[in-house]
Amino acid sequence: MRVGAVILTLWLIIGVVAAAQRGYFKGDDTNCAKTSNTLITIAAGPLNYLGVNPQVECNPEVPQPSK
């Protein structure tokens, strides 16, 4: 069990480093896409360095006001 916890911790630390290198923690503008991309990059961890580039688009269908 300890080995799994150590591997998971290292995996997430590498993911945080990858997100920081991509600049996801800079700036005050936060939106659905930026938050989602940050979380997915952290979860992907070392896969980011193997070419995985997770991206999420948040384009919700919002009803338009009546005219």
C-alpha cells in the first residue's frame, strides 16, 4: 500500500510541475476551460512529457434572451 501511495504522490507532483510549466497557475482570469485543463494536466502527470496534451473546451449552449 505504501508503494502505491508513493507512486500516486510522485505522479501528482509531476503533474503539478507540468501544469506550472504550461503557465496554468499564472493570472487571475479563471474560467471553465482553464480550470479543467489544469486539473486534467495534473491528473495526466508524467504522460504530459510523453506528448499527451489534454485539453477541454467549455462551450455550453446558453439560451439567448428573447427579442
